[in-house]
Amino acid sequence: MTVKRISHHTFTVSDLDKSIPFYRDLLGFRLTQDKMRENVPSYDKVMGFKDVKVRVALFMDPADESMLALLQYHNPQPIVREMSNVYVGTSILAVQVEDIDSEYDRLTKANVRFNSPPVDMVREGKLAARLAYALDPDNIVVELYQPTT
């Protein structure tokens, strides 16, 4: 198999009415679709559930290069679980920023929670980047990443 590119990345969220403003208004993703999907037999088959009813929000990143999909299940009922990076299958969305300190300040003022202020990522004795882990409304980690070069 030859992978041409990543088409999109998907997160299941508990409430799109909370998640959409976070990704659109705070992170700058462009909302391109917000639709309720049901009675779609192909969804039932590919997702492995019966009578799938899911609200789908699609976003393009600010550079119009990558797509993010957020799903809010209405059927089957979603299961909210503790979020932690140590769980197998946990995913982190890393977004590159120009000035991590100003973004941290801006997002903190907007009541976005972080694990810590920005930290220097030092590897092999060299500063590789500065980063911080922001938490979306479902505690999904969004890494703010500022490379050193």
C-alpha cells in the first residue's frame, strides 16, 4: 500500500455545541460542515453499529492543508471515559504556532485549560521546540508546538 497523504483526523466528542467554538473560534479552524447523519447503511457497516445517528462537524486547518472531523454520537449512546495520554489509542492533535507564549496567554484568558505553561523541549542537549498541552472541552489534548527554526 502506498499512502498518498493523511485525509483527516477524527475525534469523538460529547457535545459539538461546545467543541465547535473551541476549534473554530479559539484555534482558527474553518468549519466547512455541520450535519446530522442517520439512516446511512454504509455508516452502520463501516462503524460496526446498528442505526447510527451521528452529528458530524468538518473543519479545515488555517493553512487549508488538513481536515479535522468531530463526531457526536446520538446512537449508539456515547461513553465518556477518563482521558489520559497513557491509554492505548489516545490521540493528540499537534498544531504549529508562531508565538506559543502569546497563544498560551490568549487561550488562558479564554478559560482554556493547560497541563502547564509552555515548556522547552530539549533533546540531545539542544532546544528542539517549545510546547504546551491545551485541553479541549472533552480533555482531548491539543499540543501547541513552536519549532525553534
